[in-house]
Amino acid sequence: MRQRIAFGLIMGVITTGIISFTLISVNIGFVEKFLSIWLRSWAMSYTVVIPCILLIGPKVQALVNTTFPEKAMVEEE
């Protein structure tokens, strides 16, 4: 369980950082207050994404496990 939480926290930092940086730079460009706008956007997106990863992640994992059973993966290798 600790590994899932750590994974979610780390993936949340990386993905929200990349996505928020990209969207802010595309939408407003590198303006004078870019850094503060980006950091605020990053913090807001992180607070939304972490609960989503922790709550929705297990359901998505179950769906993937059902769709692609481990036995099928072993046979392909």
C-alpha cells in the first residue's frame, strides 16, 4: 500500500508538472509572471490529481487486469 501511495505522489508531481508547464507556456507564453502562474497552476492540479490517482487508480488497475489477464501476458512472452 505504501508503494502505491508513493507511486501516486511521484507520478502526480511529474505528470502535473509537465502538463501544467506545457499548457501554461502554450496558452500565455513566457510572460513576466510565468513562474508564479505555473507554480500556482501546478499546485492546484496536483491537489486534484492525487486523490484521483489514489481513488480511481485501483479501479483502472482492476479493469486492466480483467482485460489483459496475466496468463495471456505470459503466453505472449
